[in-house]
Amino acid sequence: MGDNTWIVWLIVAIVVVAIIVAAVMAVQRRRRMEEARQEAATLRQRAAGGETYAAGAEDRARELQERANDAEAKAARLRADADEATRIAREHRDRVTDDHIKADEVDPDR
């Protein structure tokens, strides 16, 4: 066993190095997981803080949308009123023009 002793020590050294490497990797993995947990907690806190702002912004957007819809409905009514007023004005203008034409036809001096 004298010649094989160095092989045994080599195997023991390899096993010890492997155990040390595995322990270091486990510590690093645990550290990365803890950092990820902390980052996730920070993101959740930021999201929770932004939730109130987002809800307020959504409420404001709904309110503005309702006001815009009301304004569009009012504009449509005003447009219809303007169209009707234009139609009535044209009818009156046409009658006045017809009256001028008839007056010219009836007028013996023209």
C-alpha cells in the first residue's frame, strides 16, 4: 500500500476540494437568492406605492372621458342647431331673393 498512498491522498484532496467548492457555491447561491428576495420586496413596495397613484390617474382619466363625451354630445346638438338655423336662413334668403326678382318683373321701369 506504500505506492498507493499518494493516490489515496490525492483522492482525499480532490474530495475535500470538491466539498469546499460545493460549500462556496451553496453560499453564493444563498446570497444571490437573498439579494433576489430583497429586490423583489423593493419592487413590491414600489408597486404598492404606485398603486394609489395609478388608481387616482385612472379615476381622473374616467372623469375626463365622461366630460369629453358630454362635450361631444353638446357639440353634436349645437351642430344640429346650427344646421337648422342655416337651413331657415337660406329659406328666408331665397324668399327675399324671389321677392326681389318678382319686384323687378313687376316693375314697369325695369
